[in-house]
Amino acid sequence: MPRTDIYLKVEVDHDREESPEALATELVRQLKKLYVVRTAEMTNFVPRGEERS
């Protein structure tokens, strides 16, 4: 069976109290659970500040 690496960029809105690491941990957990993902990890996050309307 072939194996493929897929790189995703995910942009999220979150409360100030919510850490990006916690969000990434939950995303990784869900991917592993739902899509038969072998491995998943957060390698980096980039804070963007407040969203402009």
C-alpha cells in the first residue's frame, strides 16, 4: 500500500485563553481517530494577532 505525506495549513480563530498547542493536540487526535492517520504532529504555529474586519 502506498504511503503519502500530506501537509496542511490550518487557520483557526480562538479565545485568548486557548493555547495553540492545545488546539493542535486536539486536531492531531481527531485526525488519527477519523482518517486512519499513521502519524500527525504540530511542527510550528504562527500567531497572527487580532483579525481585521
